[in-house]
Amino acid sequence: MWLDNVQFVLVTVIIVVYSHDCKDYDLSASDQSLVDMMKHYLHTSRKEECPPQSKILNAGVTYIRWGKTNCPKGVDIVYTGQVGGNQHSYRGGGVNYLCLPNDPQNGQHQSYDNDQVHGGEYRLDAKTKPSGWSESMGDKEIPCAVCYQKRRSAVMMIPGRQTCYKGWNSEYNGYLMSDHKGHFKKDFACVDKNAEPLDKKNGSGNGALFYPLRTKCGTLRCPPYTNEADILCVVCTK
């Protein structure tokens, strides 16, 4: 309360001094002392409202760009890798997809039966593929990249949109994918609209699978959604 009263008095003094009608008015020593006190008070009482510039410059967020080996222009790449995860028919264990680095530091060989990290594959064909994709992507392993966007404090994936809301910046957009509904559960992943295979190798390893998804009207309201349509997605930061 005392500080509030001091602040009010000092502000009043400064306003009176600087609004004085005499153009040639000079501040007395006591006036200048009050002005300096006010500046010091404002500086010390409000400095926590403005974080140090170094902290702002060092702030950032990370996200995984599924289906690509690089990050968007202007975004730092932490590492590239390939998608991994639990085998699609296993009942227990992890349900999230992993971005496994291409330069792993491998542990000791073990003989126990709990293998949960398999490679990830696109599972699609000519009839079941996102618009614009080639059926040749079917059964190909999936690359990924971990990206670091500087000067951002939040990141989110929005399902059902290909653009971000006002005030948010688009990192990339694509298609929402996951494992088949007849398999055991996996995460939803936003796979880049221009996704690519990890390499040119062929073959089906039946590991952690990525299937295209579509909408189903009923409990899902249509409109605004459309029945049996590709589900778009976008990754946004701010």
C-alpha cells in the first residue's frame, strides 16, 4: 500500500514537472531526485515482467516430422531416423510411434522374449491411399526427422485441418494416420503430405504400421465433416 502511494505521488510530480507551461523551466535538484527515484522504482518493480532477452532467444520447441528426412526451411534438425514401434499384433507394451535415430548407440544382446521395437511401414495400395500418394509407397519403411523450431513456446497437432488458426505458425501439414482398426491400438500421427519412403527396399515386415484413415459420420457430425474422407492434419507452433 505504501509503495502504491509513493508511486502515485512520484507520477504526479513528474506529470506536473513535465507539463509546466514555462518552456525554459529547469528541474531543481529535488525535482530531479524525485524523477530518478521514480525511474528506479519502475525499473526494479517491473523487471520480472520482461524476461531476459537471452531466455527469449534460447526458447524453442521440438516436434517430429513423420514421413520426411528433413525439417521445414529455417528449422533446425536435431536428427533423422526411421519410424519404429510395437508390432501391430502385440497385445501389450507401448502404443506410441518412435522416431529412432539413424546413428543409434546399441545396448547388449539379450535373449528374453519382449521385442517391442520394430520398424514402421506404410500400409496402403491403389484403393487405400491418401490423395496424391503413389501406391508404390506400400510396405516401404517410414523415415522421420526431429525438428527444433527456435523462438517458439508451444507446439500442437490439429486433426481435421491443413492450416493453423490465427496467431499460430504452420510447420507442415499432411494426413492423419495410425494402425488398422482391427489391430491393437497405436497413436495418431500427422504424416507429411509429401511423405517419402526410408529407402527403395521392398518387403512387408509387419511391424508398426501406418494406415490411411477416413471419417465415419454418425457420432461424428456431418456437416461440418464429410463422410468417408481423408483426415487432414497440421502441426502448428507459436
